[in-house]
Amino acid sequence: MELNERILHYLDKCNEVDTLKLANEFHEDHQKIVGAVKSLEALEMVTSEAVKNTRWELTEEGQLVSDKGSHEAVLYRSVPEAGIPQAELMKTVPNAKVGFSKAMSSGWILIDKSAAPPLVKRKVDSIVDTVQEHLNEIKKGIDNLADNVRNDYKKRKLLQEVTVKSFILSKGPQFSTTIKKLETDLTSEMLQTGSWKTLEFKPYNFDALGQPPECGHLHPLLKVRSEFREIFLEMGFTEMPTNMYVESSFWNFDALFQPQQHPARDAHDTFFMSSPASSEHFPMDYLERVKKVHSEGGYGSQGYKYDWKIEEAKKNLLRTHTTAVSARMLYKLAQGEFRPQKYFSIDKVFRNETLDATHLAEFHQVEGVIAARGVGLADLIGVLDAFFSRLGFHKLQFKPAYNPYTEPSMEIFAYHTGLGKWIEIGNSGVFRPEMLLPMGLPADVNVIAWGLSLERPTMIKYGLNNIRDLVGPKVDLQMVQNNPICRLDK
Ligand code: FB9
């Protein structure tokens, strides 16, 4: 008889039954019973009410004790008539520490200190292994344990309390012990013979979920990157070419008016390339203007007054920010007739930082850059408001900050309603004239820019606390498959 009909016949006799009891009586897996119940419920032949049961089950160690005996019983049986040195006994018997302590407290063994070395001996001729007996009863679903005994086994990690969801079944409005065959397809034969008039058809289940498509899944970082890209594109920004991870110190630092003795240019903070160690080709007229503005000043600036060295500028490194690409783009922009531009970049950058739960030696920087005549701090604040409102941040606060290449500079903060606190969401500023004028940009052209990371918003978005749950060999691929689509503004 089909499982469905066995359930109906059982219900016919007892009016109400728990699916766990059915699983026990029918020697069937509980999930299989639940599946059959759901199909009977769809036909309104039964009704079910979900209930939560807690029950005690053996742990893995409890299963071992049930099979082999308690640790104390195993140790007692390992003590020979003549006795055994304690050190030897503790080495040869599994779980000897627990077994010895319990066997002593149960009065099963003693230590004969008159012998040298002292010997462990049996104190009684036979024992009853009640722990094993109790666990075997629990395994059969018989639980007559006193609370103190059960708590002792729980403390010994032999028993664990599990919550099992089951269903109380009762007869439905269409209850019967036989299942009407419901047609699922209307066939041409039914139409020709007219048999459709007397047949019963299974109702459509419009709540049924479609089969999840077997397909690939985008990594959360790539989903967030797509969202940021969409935001920039809809705001009229053009993506910069960021496919060159290796950069010269010139474009990564010198072009940004970052002095050659700046700590960020130290090997403790930057990954320098050993091969190729240096770049040889620069726009030399521009390089000379950069050298001059660093060492002597110019354009109204006193410069840093140090001996600027081309050897330092030639050193290759893994770019520490995508602002190096912004510098290349702005220099290129200055080579022709100036037209206002809006650029963005989202790509990897590398920093020789101390690794911790939220920092790796690489991360993705998101950067926005606007070059136009007469723009300033007010325009920057306005653009930040427009940009971050698309991330769901509608109230920003700014704090004065320092960057070598921007003045003024601001750290950006927003109140995150989900986290219930203000969080830092990026950094920004107006590029300095000492950076822009040596490029050849017109004197009335200003450039405002801001940056943030991709990892930080992604971790917040997907509730991850450790960067290693997002990137690296320990990423749970199920998380990648399960996590929802990314909506930064929600
Ligand atoms: O991303 C950051 N925070 C952030 C951003 C978005 C966000 O969205 C919400 C969930 C939806 C949440 C948080 N930060 C910048 C701020 C902090 O996380 C900070 O502790 C870490 N920062 C990185 C730097 O770490 C070494 C984030 C990274 C960063 C900081 C500054 C810039 C870029 C990335 C920049 C810049 C810049 C400045 C001026 C001109 C051009 C570029």
C-alpha cells in the first residue's frame, strides 16, 4: 500500500497522530512522512499543525559509549587481576582520564600504594554499566532518566537536547481512506470522449516556486561592483581603464604631489616590484615640472624643498590607490582642449598592511573624479550627497582630514540605520594646484574627487564580520549561491 494510503488508514483509526510517531511506526524517514502529508494536505484530505518537540539524543561520544560501554566500565575491564601501573593504564585505555575518575568515584577500582610502582586494582568483582544501559534506552526512545542523571550525561557530552519540528495530523474536509486520482493534464482523448466531464482535475498551485535555474552565481563583491557601476553610469561618469596593477612611483605618488620621503612610500606600506623594478618612459617635460614643484615649489606653492630623485620616481610598485589612474587620465585630459569630465574607477589596490579581520593586503577602491572650471568644496558636498543617497545614505556628515594630494580634504560619515550608528563611508577632497597645474590643466579648472572601498559596503550589506568570509580560500560557496540580489539603496 502506498505511504499516503497507509497514513490515511492510520488516521482513520486514531483521528489524530504526530508525524514523528508515524515515522516510528512505519519505520520511515520523518521527512518522507512530512512530504506525503503535504501532498495529502494539498488535496484537503488531512490538516496539519506544526509543533516543536524537544528530545534527547546521543552525541557521537554517547553513541560510542552505547556501543562499547562507558569510559569507566572500559577502564575497569582493562584492569587485570594482578593490577596495572597507573601510568601504563592511562596510556593504553581510551578516554582514560574520565574513565579513571569515574571508576574511582564509583568504587570500582583502588590504588595499591604498597606496591612499587603503585598498582591500580579492581575493588569489586563485577560492575553494572548503568550509563551504557541508560543510553541504550534513550536510543530506543525510552527516557526514564532522573533529571540529575540526565544533566550529568549532558555535562559529560553524552546526551544533547535537539528540537524537532513535526506535525499533528487530523482528518481534513475531504478525508477518505482512498485517494481520488486527480488528473493533471487535459488530453485530446478526454475532449473527444467527453470523459473530462466526470474526471476531477488537480487544482493549480500558483504559490509553487519555480525550479531554481541551475546557473552560475556572481560573487557578492561583483554584485556590489555592478551596483556602484550603475550608479556612476547613471550619474554620467565614464569608467577609467584600471587594468594595470603595476604602476610607477611617479604616477602613484609624485604626480599626486606626494613627497618622496612620505611614510606611505615606505616598503612597510607599499609593495615594490623586484622585476621589473623600474619604469623608464615618462613624459619628460611633465616630469621636470613635477620635480620642480616638489623640490622648489611653483604655482604659488613653496613645494617641499627636498632633493627630488628620478630614481625614486622610477620604482615600480603595486598601485596603492586607483588615484594613480586618475592622475594619468587628468594628465591626458590636459594635453588637448579642456572639456569638463566625470571619471570613475572600481578596481584592486594593494597595501602592505597588517592583516586583521577586516583588512587584507588588497582591496577594491571605488573612486569618483570630476574636472570642471570653478568647481569647489560645495560642489563636492553636493555630488557626495547625490552619490551616497543612491546607497541609501540621506544624511551625511563631514570631518576635516588630510591627504597629500587634496586640500581641503574631508572624511565622510553617514548614519547607518541597520547598524544603528554613524559609520565612516569614505574620504574626499579637492586636488591641489601643485598636482593639477604641472599637468597643464587651465588655472581655473578644479578637480574634486572621493573614494571608498568595495569590501566594506559588501560586508555590511551581507552581514559578514570577517573579510575571509568574503574573499579567499575559506569562502562558503553556499553563501555565494544563497545570498540575495544586491540593492544598495535598500
Ligand atoms: O568604504 C568605506 N566605508 C564604507 C563605504 C560604504 C558603505 O556602504 C554601506 C553599506 C552600504 C559602508 C562603509 N571606507 C573607506 C571607510 C572605512 O571603511 C575605512 O575604515 C576603510 N577605508 C579604506 C582605506 O583603508 C586603508 C575605506 C577605504 C578607502 C578609504 C579612502 C579612499 C578609498 C578607500 C579614498 C580616497 C580619495 C580621497 C580623495 C580623492 C580621491 C580618493
